[in-house]
Amino acid sequence: MPAIRALTAALLLALAPALGLAQSKAARIADGANEVLAIVDGKPVTFFQVTAGRDLQAEINALRQTRGGMPDQTDSMLEKQIVHQSLPAFILQLLLDAEADKLQLKITDGMMRALLARERKDAGIKPEDDQGWARFCKSRYGLTPAEYRERKRVDLRRAEALYYLAGARGALPAEIPVSTYFSLAVTPRDVRREFDATRGDWRVARNIDFRQFRLYYPQETTIQGRNKLLNALQDPATGVYARAQKGESLEAATDGLRKLLADERLPGVRVEITERKTAKDDSELDANTYGLVLSVPRTGGLSKLSAVTSTEEDGTVLEVVTFVQVFSREDGDLRNFEDPKVQESIRNRLFQRRFQENRVKVEQALMKRAAIVPEKLIAR
């Protein structure tokens, strides 16, 4: 027995340096080096996972710049805020990856070629200029073209998963084992019911004096990027829409959004403001724009915000958030339900409304699978 005790003591002495390192690492984790921030589907999500590949100091500096320095906040305090605010979007991405696996989603090389060709064009890089594209990817994203391609493939796969789960790609076969799905269908009865409820809005309109605002962003825009864009558009105090309601010109109202685009460098995003023009009647307007025009009083004003999707010639999908500023129009007789323009406009309106509602439902349902540690318990 004494021999065993002596051997044990010798082993402990020999292992002391390693044990010391392990204890030191455990202490660092306990002090906030790699906290568990959430549990998702029974698996931990840690600080290191959420911050991988991010320059937190740069994010802290940018936050200080936009909020007047914030001298009462230490870098550690701001780091904690930034990470905790970005945590839900990170978790949602993990959950969408899991659902995409169940859907067995494949992003084809053709889809990627179309996506990257569009980004090259937006960046002013010719299709044959591979060196210019490599420099662009490295300077803007710190990635090689191959690495950037794979990152975009992941983003597009997540976006496609969300579209499927929200019903925008049609009904899913019963044998697909997704945990969340919301049906999206617009029936002729739905169209008729909506027409009856809004019959007074469907008039013949002529000599429509208006401008239109459109924010385009690609389907594969990350959840974080989409949230930032929509916040810059919809914030009740500083958003584009609120400022335009207060009487600012559309150009002036978008300066904050344009600064965001310059700072964030979100690929494929663009803002479009049309010149003031007069449409003689609905033949010169698409169904969605005509519906927005009719939602504004005849004497003028801003329409409500509308979200639609647009498919480009190369097959890429863009999401569009838009509203119109009407200066005046002339109203004629009420339209009949049989008018194809009326039915198309109502069908588009219902589809887009339900898609947006379903997308929120999907995100909420998925997030129920996550348990997020309250920010006050994160000891950074």
C-alpha cells in the first residue's frame, strides 16, 4: 500500500504542470473566455462559435462611433452587448442548417454561377477578370474566391430552407421530416373575400403623379443583414419611411440607409428612387404598384410599405421592400371583380402578406428549440 501511495504521489507531481494548465483554462472559461450562451437542440452554443471569424474590436469601435463614444461603457461591456444581440440570428442560422439537411436541399453550381455573376457585375468586375475578382474578395471579405463561394452557398441554402418552411415553394411531401412548416396558398375564394372587404379601394385611377422607393436585397442576404436593412427602413424614429412621413425628400430620408450600405458592404443590395412622373392609368404600372397607389388618399401621401419578390432573368431571386409617394391622381368609377388587374393585384398582395407572416412564424417556431442564457448571467 505505501508503494502505491508513493507511485500515486509521483504521478501527481509529474502531471502537475498539465493539471495547472487545465485548471488555468477552466478558470478562463469560468471567467468568460468561452461561455455557453445557449442550448440548441440539446447542444451548447459557445462564445467562440458566435464570434468565429469576426473582428469584435472593429465592431466595438464602429458602435462607439455611431453612438457618440459611449465613455461610460467599457469594451468588455460593449462586446457582451454585441455578442448577445447577434446570438438569436446565429442560432436561427444553425436551426435553418438543420432543417435544410432534412429537406436535403442542394444548391446547384448553376445557381451559384448566376449569383456570383450578378455580384461581379454589381462590383464592376468583368466576367473574365478572375484576378480582379480575387482581389475584391480578399479586400472586402478577407476570403479567397473559393471560400467566398462556399459562404454564399451556405447563405443561399439557409434562405431556400426558410422559403420552403414558409410555404413559398409549394406544399411539402408528408414524408419530409421537417419540424416546422406553414402552408401558403391563395385560393379564388380568398381573392374574392379580399376584394369584398376592400371594394372601395379598387377604382379606375388616371393621371397618377408619383414617385417610388424600392430597396432590393438578394434572397441569400444573411438574417443579420436583412434585419439591419429592415431596421434602417422601418425604425419609427430614424428609418427611411418615418423620415419621409415627416416631409423629408426621399433622397434625404435615405442617407442613413445609404451609409449602412457603405459600412456593411452587403452584396447585391441597392436602393432605387424613381423620378417624379405621371402615369396615365394602370396600364403603365405593375399590379403591386397600382395597388399601393390606390391605398393613398386621392389628394396624396405615402402608401404603406409592401414586400414583394422579384425573379431576375438569370433566375436569381431578389426581395423588394417598396412604397410610393403620390402627389395627386384622378379617380374614376369602381372596378369590377372580373378585372384581371384587380385579381392579380389582390393575389400578389395576399401571397406576399402571408409569406411574410409565415416567415415570422417559422423563425418563432424554430427559436422555441433554443434556450438562451440571459445576458445578465454572461460574465464578460
